[in-house]
Amino acid sequence: VESLGIGMPGSAAIPAVDARRNVLAHMAGKRIVEAVREDLTMSKILTRKAFENAVRIVGAIGGSTNAVVHLLALAGRLGVDFSLDDWDRLGYDMPCLVNLMPSGKYLMEDFYYAGGLPAVIRELDDLIHQDAPTVNGKTIGENSAEAECHNREVIRPLDNPLTERGGLAVLRGNLCPNGAIIKPSAASPDLMVHRGRAVVFENIEDLHIRIEDPDLDIDATCIMVLKNCGPKGYPGMAEVGNMPLPPKVLKQGITDMVRISDARMSGTAYGTVVLHTAPEAAAGGTLALVQNGDMIELNVPERRLHLDVSDEELARRRALWTPPGPPMDRGYCRLYVDHVLQADQGVDFDFLVGKSGAAVARNAH
């Protein structure tokens, strides 16, 4: 939010128990009233430059994969031309400067006391649009011009980053025609290029039932595949993409495996986890057609995710595939399933795209 310019400067990382959080709340309330009087609307701040800044800053801090759907949804509401391709173009090559879990070893409060986001913004210099407007009436560059870094172990300089590439990578291929996401800074370097046999879980319940089975046919070279956990398949697109490793593999000392799903995962999670596969399984994406034993190729440097199954075989499987019914046939859940967009479009309602700032015609009473 701060990187977009719609949060007060220095607000992004203040610990919940720090008294400055209360001070910030007071300042934000005061500023909101002033912004109304100035007719400073979100659409005047959330420009193309703001979204480009956010993508690059997410890379610089090793930020969450959840930022992808949030920013795509915001841009969609505002009618800003911004897509998944922009994430890869702007973010993948960004150096990660912040030594913060899960990419590094420090905690969020350490980041704040080291200087927080303003110190990162100042360090990035011309890698971002320093002239982008913000909610306090100043540019993002002006807000961070005097920011200091108090701990170079936590916030690294550009010439000594934590990782050379901290941004999120957008994958393409027949398994994710509309894209999928991976966070390289939180993944295992030796798995960035990997080919393995698919071990498929049809849904989260199937995973829970079978994951601890000592007879599960799986080893460290396999690729775990979880279906039906995307926007429609698991309404709300739950954070279950970082599947737990099976005990039989953990007992061998293995701490990471390639995992693929149409779900999300928490920004604090670690692993070589491919997320947001689009279209999702419940919407008829190729993910729905993956079977146990299929070979899958992941190549992050080439941004490629490929299911090694012929087009003819996939067509045969698709002809036999039956779409799952909605989890509920009425109410809000049904409305959600019928109108939610896919991950590459922001997981917003289709009828809200481009509708930011719609006038309120009359009072309700």
C-alpha cells in the first residue's frame, strides 16, 4: 500500500505493538479529511507509475505472491492497463535487498527498525518512478529523500543484494496457458530447473487423506500437484498451495519439493511452489487433466511450465472430464463462483472491473 502511494510514508512495517502505530492512525485520519477537501481521489494516485513501482518494490523486499492478485484486481477496478506480463517484465530481474523471512533470516520488526520501506525506496533510486504522487501530496521520492538505513545486514545496498533476482517469475506453458507464479527468492536454487513425475491430489481433502500414507508412491524427485483450489474450485482461493511434504520424504532429510497448484500461499511460506495456475482446474484448465505419473518440466530461468503429454492425449482426457459443480447452489457462494475472475485477472468479480468511482445515485433512506 505504501509502495503504491496510498499509505502514509513509513506505515508499511510498523509493528502492531509499537506506539507509532496509534500515531499513524491519527495522522491517517487527519489526512483523509484533507484529501477529501483537496479532491485527491485514489484514481489520481493509482496511476500506471504507481503499479510499476509496486511491482519493483515487491521484488526488492522479496514480497508475497499475493501481491499479484491484489494489484491486478486494483488495476482492473481503476481501468489501468496492467497485466501479468508486466509483473515478469518489471519484477523478475529486481535484486532483493531486504534480508527478511522467508527469503532471508530477519523478521518484519527488524525491517522496520532498520529503516523500513522508505530506506528501500531511497536505495532503489531511479529503478522506480520517484516522481509518482502519494496520498500526503508529495512524491514517493520526496517522502524517502531523507530516509536512513540503520542496519545494512537487514536492508542491503544495491551493489550487495541478498539475491540478484528477488522478483516473482511468471511461468507459461501448456500447463498454465494464462500464467502461473513462483517466488524464486523463497525457493530452492537446485529446483529452479526440474523434471519430475506428477503425484496428483484432486482436492485439499484428498491431500489431507493421503499425504501421510506410508505407501504413497512418491519420492523427492516427484512433483506434487494439487487441483481444485483456485478461485472457483475452493471459493476464496485458499492459501494451501505450499502443500506439506509427505512424512516418508521428510524422514529422508528432504526439506523442499516442487509443488504446483491453482491455489495461493502465505507470504511467509517457503518452498519451490508454483501458484495461481491459470486457468484453474475447476474452470477446465490443463491442470484438471494431469494424472499420476505424467512428467512435468519446470524451468524458471526460461519461465516455462510444461506437461509432457501430447495434445491428442490431452484432448482425449478433456472429452472425458466433467466440471465440478459449485460448492453451494445458492447465496453469495454461488454468486462468487459464477462471477469471480481467474488468477491472471486478479480474482475480482467480473462486474466490478472498470467500475471504480461509480456514482451513488441516491440515499438509501
